[in-house]
Amino acid sequence: MTKGAIIVGASSGIGEALARELAADGYEVGLAARRTERMKAIGAELPTKAYVATMDVTDTADAREGFFELANAMPAVDVVVLSAGVGSINPDLEWTDERRTIDVNVRGFVAVATAALEYFETTPTPEKERDGHLVGISSVAAHVGIGALPAYSASKAFVSRYLEGLRARQSRSESDVAITTVEPGYVDTELSYGSFWECSPETAAEQIARAIRKEREHVYVTRRWRLVAWLLKAMPESVRRRLVA
């Protein structure tokens, strides 16, 4: 039986590496992002069939329409991964940067997440054990307000809590959709703001693919970031503030 996965934010970083990892696992992959030519190049290198959709999640209506068109063009969509994200070091709180972070990481995320759930809940899948699997890429930054990245850390807190809310919704829903929250630490991408315990996008993708196979509800990438998240939650705010001001 054909397996399919859509990755939003597939043109670089974790999204690109995960597209390659899932294709190696036998998934046909739908690649969605703004950089069309880059996605075509990635798709041509995959061992399975690839589908490409140009998508700017800040245009939420167009992104939702594009998602449904991509999903309907594929023989099957079992997994949707939301990996699109931006963040800017912005201690001066320049509105353009703050607004773009919110538009991509919050508005765009919810627009496509709700489209994915609508697709899973309304597409008949009698031959599958599950109706689908939604995976959202958040961040360990969700656990602390970062002085130089206030919109980014807040937007990732939103992503983590939103996915938690969707899991609560699923517990009383007639549909059967798995929902996974991924909270990476530093990954060697354009969005990395540090090198402590930094891993490669390929390592991150391997661990995310494992979480998808096991249908984990929550995973840190790499796993040792669980300790950092625990310490951040245990610290008094006054101590955290000195660390991340």
C-alpha cells in the first residue's frame, strides 16, 4: 500500500532532511514551501515519487487551498509535517520582524494544521489503522521567553500548546489522528542560534522519523534536550531571565 507524507517547509533544514528520510522509508512525499525550484531539485533526488506545491503560509487562504490541492493530487497522505518556521534576533522589537514571525509560526501554522485535520477527518480511509498523523515542529525555546527572540520563543510556546490542545480534542473525537509535538534544541540550520549540543538536520530527521513510526506524542531532538527543558521549567523566572536576557 502506498504511503504518503506532506512536509510544509521542505526546501531546507529539518524539512528537507525529513523529506529524504521519509522517502528512504518508502513514503511518496509532497514538498511544500516558497522555493519551487529548490523543491523540484530535492524531489528529483528522492527514491520515491515527489509532488511539489509552492506555498507561502503567510497567505493563509492560499496556503490552505494549496494544501488541499497537494493532498488530493497524491494517492495517499498518511503524515503531515509542519516544519515551516522563521525567527529573527530582534532585541529592538522591529515590528516587521515580529510580525513575520507571528505570521509564519502562528497564523501560518494554524492555517495548515487545521487544513490537515480537516483532510484527515473527512477523507475516507477504511484500509488504514489511523486516519492520519499530524507532526508539528516546535522548539525547546517554547519553554522560556528569550530576550533577543521574544516573538520566536512565544510562537513556539503557542505551537506546543496548540498541539497539546489538538491531542485533547482528539481524545473525544470520532476520528483517529495521531498528533506529535517535536521540540528540537540547536540544529545546524539557518535558524540555529547556538552550537551547544547542536546536531545535524539529518540526525534530527532520523529521530523525528522514529517518533513518527512510534506515534510518539512528544519528542525532544536530540533526546538530551529533555534535561534542558526540565531545568528551564524548574528554575525560578528570575534565574531564567539572567540566562536568556
